[in-house]
Amino acid sequence: MVVTMTSAAKIQLRTLVCAVFFLFCSHLLAQINVTGTVIDPDGAAVPGVDVLLLTSDAKAPMAQSPTDTLGRFHFPSVPAGDYQLEVPASPGFNLYRMLVHLKPGVHASLQIHLTLAQVVQDVTVASEPGSVSLDADANRDQMSADANMLEKVPVFDQNYIATLTPFLDQTGVATSGVSVIVDGIEMKGTGVSASAIAEAHINKDPYSAETNRPGKGRIEIITKPGTPQLHGTLNFTFRDSVMDAKNYFAETKPFEQKRIYEGSITGPLNHKTTFLLSGSRQEDNLASIIHAVAPTGPVTANVPTPLHDTEFAVRVSRDLSSVHRASLQYNVSNTITRNQGVGGLVLSSAGVNAQTREDDVIFNDRIIISPTLINQLQLFFEKDYDPTRSVSPAQKIVVDGSFTGGGAQANFLQTENNLKINDIVSWSHRHHYLKFGINIPNLSRRAWEDESNSAGTFNFGSISNYELGTPYSFTQQAGVGRTVFWMNELGAFIQDQIQVRSNLQVSLGLRYDWQTYFKSVHDFAPRISMAYKMPDRKTVLRMGSGIFYDRSGAQPMGDLKRYNGVILRSLTLLNPSYPTPYAADVALNSFPTNLVQLEPGGRLPYVINFSAGAERQIVKGLTLSATYRGTVGIALFRSRDVNAPLPPLYAVRPNASLGVVRQIESEGRQLGNAIDLTIEGNAGRWFSGLAQYTFSRTNNNTGGVIWFPANQYTLEGEYGRADFDQRHRFNLLGTFNENHWLNLGVAVKLYSGMPYTETAGVDQFNTGLLNARPAGINRNTLETAGNKELDLRWNRDIPLPYKRGDISSVFSFAVDAFNIMNTTNYTSYVGNVQSSFFEQPTASLPARRLQLSARFKF
């Protein structure tokens, strides 16, 4: 018998088959393969520990997998959903818990970083991105980025430090500059190439006693450790002016091209020894835009300013025992630049050629004395060689607000031999986690060979003065020029993190800082912070306060040593003749010499920081934080000519046998207030990263250690907006639609203007400084235009067929667009009322630029 089916029956049958097939496929897609590795803080595999997969409420175990000899674990065929991953506490390591969200059809590869035994702080949601935690270093007001994020966002020239710098607060930056801490050691740079960086943080534990800078004044870098399996990354980055827009001040677009070859490799040498190799070569054929005015009219030109940089690092780490690890690392970097300093008002003849060579040797020794007691010793030796030579040996001509020409008069050689020492002990006992130790950031012998300004510099107040040949001052120096001095800095600290209750943590710390030349026995800096979790478990309240002492850096010490009237004799002549300031047969030492001296009882400045804020988990994985920050600066650095011509005529110096006597003083004051609103975390695949808006106001009466007041005998009119004061700042760094072919890495910078000072263009106080202001005008009353910049990155990962064990290979291609809206962001405004550029900018940040990059990872 033949059975026939109607058309309707056929449709129903097909529908049923499709439904069954769809349900079957859905079931297969819902089964997730979960793999991962467990490593210690140094990146070494942790074998033989159990990894538990629990329900999201941690009440029911789902599966268990012990790690193998390489620290690997595996959970096959896990249904999609929310789970909790747990590694129970073991000798030397804390309990670890992490919330995991498994998406249908997306296999999970996880890496678990165990922490060394210490006080267990808020373990319930400790590792979930965007969750709230009591830990002082888990505050949601910080900028944190791991290697994966840094690979997905637009980073110009692979410069991670420049990418993170906008999240700093200038009130926390020291006189010597931004503090960069790499693996616990203060350094000038990262030491390793970009692909060898594992994490970067700003404002991590803002009141830590372990460092001398507050959280928003330092960048903390953690580099990748050696791994038990071979891993590597190779990057190539390319940029060409053909793809760029023209700079606003350029008449014609200059040729520029950038090539970066960079990579890193980690792996085992044997079962107890691992290595890290990293290196980069940057060939940057840049150009600077001159926008100046000369007696003949406007001057606009493109000047090549090439920069070539080579860096290499190698590290070997060895497990001397199961509780003892040591590593030895060598870094070298060599940067060669040409025509530096040219651009804006500076003509090509006033440029400098420079080289910066740094060699580092780093020894790190960590020993777990007991499950609750750890000691880490770090020794760092640094050797620097930094020569600078002027492009032209001619006399320097400075016409304020118009142009700088002649020669740079900048011949200088700096060498440095420096030893840094860190020794930190960590001890946990019940509800206490105690850390104490010493930081010696500088035991430094420096030699400076100063031949700068040996031909002299003429200074003019305006173009008309230049045409008339009437400079307001001439400066020159001569002498042995070689200075050898020691720059020694010492810090010691103790800190206790106390788990008062399960929802309350308090951190108490005390730090002591000392350095040569500014010797005070009273520079103790107490610090306190606390965090309280509300009963809803989604809100944390934080508050803290602390004192932070400044460091002078090398420049003031070198000035005090050199300008003593013997090593270098420096002269300042007011209203000299031009072009010959004095007769040829007159010896330089016949003029009164300039000196630099320290104020009697001179001390290190300090700031008192305090803050209060709240963090709220608004959705799973995403938090909103609001923080008020206040700062009071006391005894801030400034300079003052204590031998300036006396009022009211300002014609005669008190000591006619001396010239300018620059006294470095600790007399400035500062007051700042700020509110930060931060959204941080992961909102599914739609957004991952951080957005931060800051409203702030900072006033002070000093511009820093080399700043002079307009009138050396009064500070009237000097208190006002700080040089770095910006009322509104918005920064965003993150990714949208990550892991999709249509993804975007985004960086947004929106800033209001910064202040600058209106000057009279006349040396009315006869100091040779030309910083006098018109009558009734205070410091920093003018304001620049704001900045707006949108950077985008699109990248595509292409899995390669090559696979070795659990290690797969990926090729990535990316396109970055910087300042994609081609907004003109002006810089270098002129405040001299005598200049034709008064209240106008003379330079701008680069126009739109495109960058191509390729990456191979295995």
C-alpha cells in the first residue's frame, strides 16, 4: 500500500524535523568547554590544586578538576549560565573565588591568579569584573587595564604610559615628574616592550604607605612573568603621512612615517626555570611645524625631527625550591633624536640633537618563609648616558612671543650610576595583613658636564625691540662645568590592613621619606583608609586621608651644586648693547656672578589628601563610583631672586658684588577640590572599560621649583588658578561589541581650557625674567581653548590552523584612527601683550592620523 501525504502534512513534518534539529543544536551550543590554568603571582604553574565549579550561589558543587603538572584544569560539556569558580586555600595561597558567566557556543579559557597567603578580604565576589570589594587596591575609582584590553583599544605608537597618563591628577605628580612603578620598582619607563606588559593601574590603593605618591600621581605596571609553556607575540605597526590629515599650522603636509617592530616571548628553560625576552625597534620620521613671526613677517616651515629607539630586555626566573624564587633581568634602551625642541616659535637653528642610553640590571628574590610570612628583596642597578648637542653653536636669540633663533646653547652631558633597593616583608595573622619595609629609590652618583649657554643668550621683549637692537637682558656662563653629586633618597613604611568585620576593612599606614639637600627628621607621613560594605552587598563606602612628601628630583640638586660661583660662573646683564654685550678684552669673571642657594631650613613640600566616596554595582559586572577628593599643599617649591633690585625704583641690587641669587624656597601653598564620577566594568559584549568625568578646581601661588614671582618682594596677585587647573575632564577608554567582527576600541578625551598668564612684555622690575604683568592683572587669568579627541580602533582576530597542545595561534590585523574628527586642538598660547600672537596659539596637537598594525600570537 502506498501512503501519500498532503502538502500540509509535508510542511508539518518538515517543521517538526527542523524543530528537533534546532533543539538538538541548541543543546550542543549550550554545552561549554571550560579550560584554564592556575598560576602564582609570578606566573608559575600551580599543580595539584583542586578547581571547583559551583552554582552561582556557591551552594551546590557542579564539577571538580585537579590541576596537572602544568597547572591546567578542564570542565567538559558545561551548560551555559552563571557559576562560581573556586580554588580552596592551600599552603602559601589564599582562597580564590570568581563569578563566571558562560555564553552559549563560546568556549571559555580562564587564567586563575592565586594570591599569597594574607588576610582573606571579601572573598565572596573578589574577582568578578565590575564587582564591589573591600580591598583597598580594588577601588572602582581607579584606571585598570590588562593586556587584553590594551590590545583592543587605540594606543598611539604602542605607548601605554601616554595612553594612561590622561587619567592622572596633576596634584599628585611630584616635582620630579610622574612616578612609574614597574613590578614594584620606580623606573623612568616600562623597561620591557609593550607586548610584555600584563597590567597597568592608576589610583590603585590611593593611600598605600608603600609608595611616596598618591594613587592618582603614579602609574603601576606589572609585566608578564615567565610561563611553563612557550608563548609569544610579534607586532608590526606602520604609519604614513599619506593617510594623515594636514596639521592646522602647516602650509604643506610634511612627510612622516613610523615603523615599529616589537615582540616578546616567554617559556620554560627547564621544569624550574622560565624566561622572558622582549624587544622593540621604532623608526619614527617625524616633522615639527614652525609657526613664528620674524621682522620680515610670518615664518612657517616643516622641519624633520626623527627619532629612532631600540629596546631589549631579558629575564630568567628560577624556582630554587617550592617556596623560593629568584629572577635576574637585564634591560637596555637607546634613543637617538634630531632637531628636538623645534616647532611653534622655535626655529630650526635652535634645535638639539640628543641621545638617551640606559642599561638596567634587576635582581628579584621572593621567599615564602611560612604560609603567613613572605619576604621580597629587589635590587636595581641603572647606568645612564645622555649627551645633548646644539644643532648650531651660534648665540641664542629669544624674542618673547615671536621667535627663538640662533643656536640652542644646550650642550650638555649627563651620566648616572644608580642603585635602588626594595625589601618588603608581608605577614598575615588572623584579621591583620601587615606589610613593612624600606624603599631606596635613589643611591645615585651623577656627573654633569655643562657647556650650555657658553656663547650667551640675548632676550628681547618684542619684535620692535629686536629691530631696534635693544635686548632687555643677556645671559652667559663659563667655567669648569663638570659637577659630580650624589642624589640619595630613602623611604621606610609600615602598613596594617585590618578586617574589622566581614563588611568593614581599615588600613593604617606610616611612611618616612628623606633625601639629600632637604634633610628633615620630621617627614613622617601617616595614612588611613577604610571601606564599609552596605547590607545590600552591592554598595561600598570608602574614605581616606594621608600625607605625601614631595621629592625634588635631580635638577634642583644639580643647580645647587653647579651655580656656586666656582664650577660655573653665570652672568646676567640688563639692557646690554647688541650684538656685543661687553668688550672683548673683559673677562667673564669680572662681572658679578649668579648663584643658586637653598633657603635656610629648606624642607620637602607635602600635600594632605583626603577623600570620601561610594561605589555601587548598578548591573552585574558594572559599577558606578562617585568620589570627592581634596588636597592641601604646604611648603611647595618656588624660586625667588633674593638679590633682586630693591623697590621702589628697582634699580640697585642689595649686594652689588653678586648678580641673580636664586633661592629655592618651600613657601608655596595650594588648595584643590575634585569630584570624580566613574563607570567601570563589563556591560556584556556591548561595552568593557572605563569612563571617568572629573570636575575640579585647584588654586596655588607657585608654578614649581623653577618658577619666579613677578615681583621678588611680594606675592600679591600670584595666588590663582594652578597652571594645570582644568575644570572639566572626561576620559573614556574601552571596547564596544568586543569579540565580534564589528568591534570598536574607543578612547575619548574632552577637556576644558587651562590657564595662562598675561605678561607686559617689559622687564619693569629689572630682574631679567620678563614675567611682569600689566597693572592690576593677576597670574593665570587667561584661558586656552579646550581639547576634544576621539580615537578609534578596529581589529580582527583570525585563528590559524597551527596548534600545539592547548596553545593556538592567532593573527590579528588592526586599523587605528587618532583624532578621527580632525579637531584642531591648540597648544602654546602667547601671553605677551607686545606680541602679534597675543592670546593666540602657536602650535596644535596632530591632526587626524591613521595607524595600521599586525600581530601574531601563539
